Amino acid sequence: MLELHCHTTYSDGTLTPHELVQEAIAAGVKALAITDHDTLGGWHEAQAAAAGHALEIVPGVELSTVWGNRSFHRLGLYPDPERFEGPLGDRLAGRKRRAQAMVDQLAELGYPITLPDMGPGMAPGRPHIAKALVAAGHARSYEAAFDRFLGDGKAAYVQYEKFSAIEGVKLLRACGAVPVWAHPYLFRGGDIAQVLEILMDAGLMGLEVYHPAHSSGQSATLSQWCAQYGLLKTGGSDYHGPATDGGNHASHLNSFHLPLTLLDAIKAAAAELNA
């Protein structure tokens, strides 16, 4: 009953933290990680919504980094917000600059859009731009917006500002967070086994073994590596909300029925980092 990878409206999810908590409770989730992209903004609302319910909120983040010219996502569980606030503010500002650069590029191409107002602590991303393209009538669907404009290498695509995966691992550890490689088999920037060795040397502590994009064989391989190298196992639905638009994050809460015992080892590792 463990969910360690979920998003809210503070990044590219479609549900507010309060709404996500309500769905998690209905789905039987007992521990829910809020892992918005490059922001901790949704934690407090989720914790308030979970008060009085048998649901533990796990503080987390999904940190955007790069490996070469490819995006590389890292989960960080139990970061110390005081140590993380400054560096994460830099990453959030970078996301806003990137989003604006894509908006400017679209305008130059003749497809002007208006992004929705996003308050402090909210992280803009390509899904917000895709929705704005659909709303402006420049794309028929979310998928069409990515296929024509926003996918890697497309006309309006802008790469993340350079912040390496190794720097990301070190930053998370320095801020007391347990660094976990998110959805490894979605990575397209090199051989996973070779990259894993380099990241372990940098301080990587876990692998997201269970993810909707992983086949059973891929999850088995990741689980084997965790046993071989003493890495933590995590998993989650990468939930972004109900798949009402056929987007690329279609999943269901609690789809893996992961045991809460997986969280015990992660808590122990976080406590050791923060000792």
C-alpha cells in the first residue's frame, strides 16, 4: 500500500495535493510520497489533508538533471527543506526560464500561447505548455503538441539548464535526501548498467524498481541489481492524475500494491544521512 512517486498541480499533475490525498485514501494507499518536479510546494497541503486519516505523507521531490544531452530524473526522499530550499530555488527558477524560452520559441513560430498563472513554489513544465497549445487551438491533443512542438528535438523544445545527474545525486545527499534513480528504463542516454556504476560512485542509494513503464523482466533486473549492490528498492505509479486526456502518464494509484516494509529501509537510510 505504498506510493513513492506522485505529482500534483505544483508541477505537472492534474490534482491538487488535497485531491491527490483523497484519491490515495480511496485507493487504499497507506504511505504517499509527494514528488513534484523541482519543488517542495505541495507538501504542507498534502500533510494537512491527510491529518486524521491512516495515510502517511512521505516528503519528496523529483529533481531534473541531465546526462549528456538527455534528461535524467532523480527522486529524493525525505530531504531537509531548510538545506534544500536555496539550491532547489535555483532549479525552480531554471524551470521557469526554460518554460518561457519554449513559449517565446512558439511565438516566433507563429503559435502564441498564454501559460496559466502559477504561484510561488509551482514548477512549470512541458505538460503546461502542451495544454496551453490545445487551449489556443494550435494542437488537437496533448500528444499532438508533443509530437509537433515539444518532444525532444522538436521545433519548440528547449533542453534543461545544465545540471548534471552526478551533481543532482550529491545535492540530494547533502540535503539529507535519499537519492533514487527514477524510472531507469525510460532513460535513453546510455547503457543503464554502466551509468549505474558511475552514479553509485557519486552516492546513488536506490532504484525505482516498480514503474508503469517497466516490464516485469526489467523490474526483475533492477531488483537483482538492488540485491547485488545493496541499493534500496522503491516504486510508484508516477501518478499525474486521472488520464482524462490520454496523456503519457496514464496510471492508477496503488497499482503495484507495494508493501510498506520497503519504506522502513528508506527511513533508516534517511535517518543515517541526517544523523
